Amino acid sequence: MLALGLVQGTAVAKPAPAQSGTGARAAAAGDDPYTQAFLTQYGKIKEAANGYFSPDGLPYHSVETLMVEAPDHGHQTTSEAVSFWMWLEAAYGRVTSDWAPFNAAWAVAEKTIIPQHADQSTSDSYNPSAPATYAPEHPLPDGYPSALDGNVPVGTDPLSSELASSYGTMDIYGMHWLMDLDNVYGYGNKPGTGGESGPGAGASFINTYQRGAQESVWETVPQPTTDLFEYGGPNGYLDLFVGDSAYAEQWKYTNAPDADARAVQAAYWAYRWASEQGKESQVADSVAKAAKMGDYLRYAMFDKYFKRIGDCTDPNSCPAASGRDSQHYLLSWYYAWGGAAAGSGGGWAWRIGDGASHQGYQNPLAAWALSNVPSLTPKSATAKSDWSKSLTRQLEFLTWLQSSEGALAGGCTNSWEGSYSRPPAGTPTFYGMAYDWQPVYHDPASNNWFGFQAWGMERVAAYYYVTGNAAAEAVLSKWVAWASSETTVGADGSFRFPSTLNWTGQPDTWDAASPGDNAGLHVSVVDYANDVGVGAAYVKTLTYYAAKSGDEDAAALAKALLDAMALNTTDKGISVPETRLDYNRFDDEVYIPSGWSGTMPNGDPIQPGSTFIGIRSWYKDDPDWPKVQAYLDGGDAPTFTYHRFWAQAALALAFAIYAELLVEGGGGEPGGDTEPPTSPAGVTVSATTKDSVSLSWSAATDNVAVTGYDVYRNGVLAGNPTGPAFTDTGLAAATEYTYAVAARDAGGNTSALSDAVLATTKADGSTGTGAVKVQYKNTDSAAGDNQIRPALQLVNTGSAPVDLTTVKLRYWFTADGGPSTFGTYCDYAALGSSNITHTVVAVPSPKAGADRYLEIGFTGGAGTLAAGASTGEIQLRINKSDWSNFDESDDYSRATNTTYADSSKVGAFVAGALAWGVEP
């Protein structure tokens, strides 16, 4: 079997320095197991029966249809998936010298996901002196529709004339981020038609996410990109999002800059590898398309409304910019463009950038290629200098965001809360833009996912591999050390690395001449996972870094992770099961303004009270729906084994890149270390406490050297010590555990497991009690609106873990008249919103400032809270059933602090006893 060969029979070279430029040796298809693993994975992806591609030739987001994450259906696609497809075909060209599939991917993209002239038919009406009318963003979906405000000054677009002169058109050349490939919604907004043909076969442009940072996928109302008022309400879907005096039929598209940058990155590798083969002419046309895409991608470097960058804290007084004053030079979250539908009467068009930038979207390799590789240099006169400056700015940005531990914090924004508001006092800045630990979206928080760390650092590592840049190396080496310390890999195919992160503190305000050390900015790991797509990005990061730096530990970890993931093979690729606790949100209400009503193409009503599933009733016809329905009815959360296109392509690429850079001779030449260490002997339980077990054993031996050990608790990997001793913590009291140990060497060889030993923790302790405290911050400065929005976090101040199911928090407030029923919501929790319970309870004997309390609890899925640990942020919300206003000014638990502080007026009860706080 492939997996067995990868684990036991691979010779791995010591990392060698990379060669930059295009003169490095050409890598032919090898017979090493990693190249073969790439070809096997590639074959599964391209096998028609496996269902990765639509009839239009585009990759689905996933093979499986019942899938809700950023796309809300598995058979949608994203520009992200298309960019991974381009990179996959580039790697195939390197291995096989066949460049036709790479060129075909670009050709399909031009016919589909890059809007054609018919799809943006009135682009010629665009006026760069008046790029768009301002509409503020709002924190919550119920703040929409957002009224257009023509009195707020907007700046001038400095790119439009240059691009039109370079390419002879006013059309934008960039990928729209989302398409409904099976036309499940039924809009029929087919590429190349600029219309709505309704239900039927064929791909359809769609759009979503237009109502503020708190709008999760579960709260969205998708709509066609070309809205001809065929569906929705009298104004189509427009008046759900934008408030105006009149509405016109129109088209609009949104670009995801990280995907377009990845497409440029893929073209760079294709050009480099094809040149090494003497075949650069075969990819020249596609590479030129990537250069053109990079030209337009510069719109992501500008403030949303082309306002001045820095200290922009009021929409009216923040000045409109001209020239480059609105250019921040980072890759922001999106750029967008739109205009009047053809034949709708009157011609107009608009373009916007974005002032919010996330660390996970930066791509220094793409910036370097667009400013240093002649074949990828865009036509426009200022493009090369823009990308050169962007490269420097991106590296500064990543340095600014690096925590004391090594992980990268969120990002920055030129428009606080999307409305050019004033950020909290003391907020650090980057070139005048405010630090934001969760830029763009908050449900879930945008920088809590380790995947954004791996994606972002993979690009930094690739840039470092190509250029040896010292600034990239400094960021990368610190990140690799942190990530490696939080990663465990077992010989049985088990592996884990961080999943959810928690952030505390802030970076220092950026000073390019004297950067701070960010001593107050910290990251902690909330939980761990074994997502194979994220793992593939992580492996690529380690591989690029090891190949350039010679770091043998990074190389060994890359191999260990790759081998472990390979053990999880399926008929369609490589995947691990996922339990979807969040699927209880199928019944979540989707906010629809009072008085608004309309219908989806299939007749589902859209009205106040509509739910996610209520406007997507077609999901109930999915063959996997009974699993979800059983969960909604009170059963277990459903488990799925998904095959996401991007993840499967990333795995194939990880095999190919590892084979190219770290396997001897590019073809697995013999001579590497294949002899495993001896099995550890004499495993002994040296100590136990109520919540820990300490082990020791005799050191194993190896023909080269033992580099570490894998300790298994009850058959599950518990840790990776480097020496012959280990203490396993966070255990239950009076409980028996079984332990066994295996030894590892630098070649990735693993010994047989030791004999098992039994250990029983002491009985004089309980995880049901413990010292705790509650920290609170106010996320809503208005004391007289129709919602209460406290944010809390629980901290374990004791020396033993606390079983969170025994904990209840109480936030006391007054109802201030109105009905006696309330809506309660957990908008975000670092532990997962589905693991938080919340209900309003009437106080038996009302007191001043408190006739009700919001009681917050935890499900079993929240687990235990370790000594010294925090639950991380819990964002809560309360409203009356009639949505009348509260007067929070006298509420007992309310305070005005906007950063977390200990709050004695929010109670914590452990096992029914008050453990923190003072009751009113």
C-alpha cells in the first residue's frame, strides 16, 4: 500500500539550499514514493467518477453536497478552488512535462469565473473621479439595509485610466469569488449572459455576505450577481443590503485577493518549471493572463472609498484622497465592482477597494514575482513599482503582527467597524491603520483558525525559498518553532496541530525604523485538530523552510505529518471524519427587516422569521439530510468525511513539493536512514496526582540517533517528549489509564510500541470545583438601544481543571418593561457557539439594577478548563421579543470598559455554589 511505503521505506535527503531564478535543475518524474503519491492523488482528483468537477469543467468546493462553511453548499465553487486547480496543474506540468492541463485551467477560468464583457456590460460608464457612493457598514445584520450617503467625500481612483490604456477595455479582469455550479438556487445567472435564466442546468454567479462583520454563513441571504428583480422582492435582493430612494437592475462582483494572488503564484511556478524544461513558450499565454490579473489585483491595495490612509476616524472629516494617498499596499479582504444592467436605462458603474487587511491573505511570493520576473510584470506603468512597495509593506505587516510566541495576530483596518469610526483609545496602528485582532468577520473570529496561519506562512516560506530574504526568514523561523512545539505525530497515523487560537494583548505601534518586540501580544491554543487541508499547507511551509535553511527538524516534521496524513486514504483522496456540531444552526433565523417579503426561485418565502433551512428547503432532498435532521431533533451531531477540492489539491501539492525539494536526487535514491530505533524498555509509572501521571523509561537506541518519543494514552497520542520521561496532565481523578511508548529517529522511522503499563490517578480531587473569575467587556456603547451585548470570558485561577458543565455565569440586568420573553444568542465563542447555553431567568426578589439575569452555561462539548486557562471570548446578545429598547444605564452587571477586566458584578457558580462575584 502507498501509505505503508511512505512510512517505512523512504530515503530522505538532508535539506539542500534552494536555487533561485529559473536556472535550477529540471525535475523529471521520479519513482520515489512521494512523486508517486502526488500522481495517485492527482489521478483521484481528475477521475470523473469521483465527482470533483462540474459539467462546465470547474472544480466543486467539495465532492459532497451537504456542506456549509463559507460556501453554503458543496457544489458551489470559489476562486480559491480555481486557484488551487491552477497550482495543481502547474505541479503536474513539472512532473510530466505536459502543460496542456495548466493552460486549460486558465482557459476555463476566463470563460466562467472571470466575468466576461456581457457580465459587466456597462463598465464603460465608470467615472474614476466618483468611484462609489458611501454606505456605512454595521456591526450586526439587523443594521441593514445601510443607507447610501452621498454627502460623505470619496476619493479618486488612480488605476482606472492606466488599466484601460494598457488593455483597451474598462472591464475588470479578476475572478468573482463564488459560483453555484449546479444552479441549486435556480438564479440561472450564467457566465457570459449577464442575465437570470432561472432554474436549470449550468453554472450561475451568486453573491453573499453583505451585512457586517457578525454575519456568519448561517445568517446570509444569497442573491444573483446580476439582479434583474426576477427573484426576491420588488427590488430583487438589493433593499436587504442598501437603503436608497430608488433601485435599478444591476450587476456586481466581489474578488477574493488571496485567490487571485495564488493564481499568480501558480503561474510563477509554471513559468519557472517550464523554463527549466525549455518549454516556457508553452505556458507564455497563461503566464501573461496571470500578469494581467496581477495588474487589476492592485485594487485590493486601496481604501474602500479611496480615502486617505491613516487616522481616518470620521467618515465626514476623513479626507477624500487623490493619487496614492488612498493606497495601503497590502492585500485587503476584497475588492468589488458593479454597474447598471444593460438596457435598464442610464449608465453607471462603481468600484471599491477595502481598508481591512488580514495576515492570512498576504502573498509576498506573488508580490515578488509581479515586480521581479519579466514575464509576470504587468503592462501598466506603475504596476511594477506598486508590487515592489507592496512586497516591502507585506513583510513589515507580518513582522508587526508576530506574537511573542511566533503566531501572527489578525491585521489592521483603515475604517474601524467599516464606518470610519474612532477605534478604542490605546489601539496600536500600522501606518496609521488600527490594529484589529479579528479583521473583517467575527462569527467565528477571523484569526482564530490555525488554517490562516498555515496558508499565510506557506507563502512566506515559498518566498524565502526562492529569494532567501532575511526578513521572511526571521518571521518564518520563529513561527516554525512555535507551530512545531504545538504539533504531535504518531506512527499509527494520528496527528494533531493547533485548530482554534486565542489572542491577548496587542502589538506595539509600528515604527519601521525601530520595530517593537510585541512583548504584550500573546497567542494560546484553545484546541487541536487534524484537518488534512490545513496539514498540507503546514507541510508545504515546513518543506520550503527546511529546503532553504537546512533545518533537519523541520524536514523531519514535514515528513512525519505527510506520512501520517497518507494513512488516511479514501477512494476519493485523503480525508478524516469531521463531527459538525455547528449543524444545529440550520434552524438559525436569518434577519429580514420588518415589512420585507419575497421569494427564492423555488418559492421558499423570505420574510421576518425565515431560517437558514427555510430559504434553502432543497437541502431536505439531499441524501445526507436525515443525519442533520436527527441532530436537529435532539440526536448526535452528524459526522461527515468531506473531500474539499482545495484540501485534496493541497495534499497532492504537498507530496510533489516534498519530493522535489527534500527527497534525494528528486527520485528517492537509496542510502537514507530506514532502520527504526529499538522499542523503549522499562516503561514505569514514576508518580501520579489527582490529575496527572508521570512516566519514565530506558532510552531507546538507533543506528543514527533517537530524536524523540511518542507517548500513547489509551491508544491515543498524548505527547512527543524528546527524552525518556513524560508527564501527562489534565486527567480525571480516580481513573485508570493505559500507556505505551514508541521511539522516533530523524529519518522518520518509528519503533514498535513498548509494553503497556497501567496508571491510576489519585482520588483526592474533583474537576467539578475550582477557583474561577469572570472578565467582562462592553461591546455596545449605546445604553438605550434594543439589545444588550456583553462579552465574557471565564478564567480558571486554581490549580486543578474545572469541568465546564458544572459552571453557570449570571449577568444581571433590568427588563425595563415590555414583554416577559427574550431572545438570547451566542454570536461567537472561542469554545464554539454550539457549546454555550444561554437563557434569561427572572430574579425571584427583584433588586435595584437586577430583575433578570442571563444565565450562561456550557455543554459537554466545552470540556474542562485547565488551571490558569481562559475560555476565550464569549460574545452574547439579548433582545426583548418585541424588540423594544432597554435602559442599561442602571443595570447591575453593565460597565463601560471596552477591554477585558475582572468583573465582580458578573457571577460564576460552580456546582451550584457562588465561586466568583457579588450578587446584587
